[in-house]
Amino acid sequence: MSGSNGSDLAGGIFGVASLVLGVLAIFFVPFAFAPLGLICLMVAILCSPKYHGLYQVAAVALVIGVVIGGWIAVVTDNPLY
């Protein structure tokens, strides 16, 4: 990571965290993990616009996590939050 500063690193870390929380929202409590992922995504975007591809994938994962994860939670009688 030569030539990058701390805000790029923070943006990457928060971007990966939002992606992970989006994937976890599919399989576990979706309305608990997705808002945390959205907050991480907003912080990542504010820190650095360098990883815009990662941010787009994380946003899609968060939306799918809420929709599919919510559907799975309702069908299987798991908690939504």
C-alpha cells in the first residue's frame, strides 16, 4: 500500500466491514447487522472514495442481506433483530 494515506486505509477497512456485515445479515439477524453495515459504509465513503467498487458491492450485499435475510428469518421463525 505504498502511496496511500491513513484515510484510504480506514476507508478500505470500513468498506470490508460493511461487506462482511451485509453477508452476515443474510444468515443471522438482518435488521441488526444491516444498519451497522450501513453506518460502516457511510464512514468508508466519507473517508476515501478510492475503493468505489468495494463500496458498490457492499451496498448490494447490504440490500440483499435485508431482503433475503429478512425473508429467511420470517420463514424459519428466527428473530429479525
